[in-house]
Amino acid sequence: MANVLGADPNEAGGRRVIFLSGDDAAAKAAVAGLFGAAGFFPIDLGGLVTGGRLQQVGGPLPSHNLVRLPPLR
């Protein structure tokens, strides 16, 4: 997965999705801003208990390589 994150986040006309979770709203906003500035499309999964489980190894999200495409016109 590190090779995917190290690659260009712009793919197929969209931006690679990256998930974040945490219990500090200001910290999550800052991290989401950094991810966005790096070209990723950040998705906030909520707090650490719920969001953390979704993105941990063995959870449902780490094995997916998602790209958010722009809306159709």
C-alpha cells in the first residue's frame, strides 16, 4: 500500500481517496488540509474507535484503492 500512497494521487481523471479518523476535530481538519494540498481526496471516517477500525489492517478499507472522480456534467 505504501507504493500506492507514494504514487501520484491524480489517477484516471480523479483524485486518490485517503481516509482519516481521530477524536480532535481541529487536528483532523489540519490533516485533511494537508492531504488535500498533496492532491488526495480526504474522507473523514469519524472518531478513532469507529473510523480507526475501518482502516486498520484486517478492516474493510485498507485493501481498496479508491479514486474519486469528478461529477459528470
